[in-house]
Amino acid sequence: MIHNIQLPLTGKDIRKLKAGDEVLLSGTVYTARDAAHARMVKKLPFMIKGQTIFHTGPTPPKPGTVIGSCGPTTSSRMDAYTPILLEKGLKAVIGKGKLGAEVVSSLRRNKAVYLIAPGGCGALLSETVKAARMVAYPDLGCEAVYELSLEDFPAIVGVDSRGRSIYK
């Protein structure tokens, strides 16, 4: 079964998702990688409560496109920052790869989820992006924070709000 999810996630959405479930996401997400996370834990550039962060650094758009390639980056690189952002109200993270035990525990404690996007498919994933605008840190180039509007972005629940992981 594939869950069609409208972002931002509701508590009901989060509770029904189980590790291994497939989802199609539509709505708003924010992009952030390492350098942006280091800044965001000090001062948030957007209202994070209830939001989703996509671990990606989109490339510039080609003429006639909304955004360039936007595949997931390895989420464990943000492990030092993710629990802090979850405590501030973040409800979902999209990325790839296994997370550290502290992050999994924080997801469970904060009733949030980790979603895995297919790696190596950045060009295809970009087709699900219907709008994009930079919201913070233009000096970071492709690692600036962007607000993306998604339509049917595919992902798998890697860690659910109960702390169950597909990696175990």
C-alpha cells in the first residue's frame, strides 16, 4: 500500500506510518545539508514546527525547469544536528542511509519520522518539484535552504515514530 501524504505531516499521518511503508509526498519541504544545519541549530530561518527537511543540495535549474537535480544526501552527516531540530518541532527528515542510535531515539521521543528517498535518482526526483525558492543562506550556493513544493515525491519510511527501523 502506498500512502499519499499531504505535507506538513499531521500527528495522525505520522502515527499511521510504519517502517517500510511507501509514501508519495505532496506539499512543502525545506532543503538543508551540513553547513545549513550548523547555522539552523543556532537560529532558524523558517518556522520549523511540523515541517520536513530534505537532505539535499539542489543543482541550478536548466532553462525551462524549476530546479536542477535534487537527490538525497547521506543523512547521518546531520546526526549531530537532527535531535536539536526535532526538539524544536521538526516532524520529518528525508534523506538516505542509516541514522545513528541517538537520532532514532530522538525520532521516537519527538514522534517524528525518517523518510528515505531513492539515491542516484536526483534528476527524476526533481520532476516532482513544482516550485522552488531560496529562503536562507545564499552564500552556501546549492547548499542554501530552499523551500520546495512537491507533488508525488516517492519515499520509504526508514524509521517510524515508534523507533522501528528498516535497517534492523
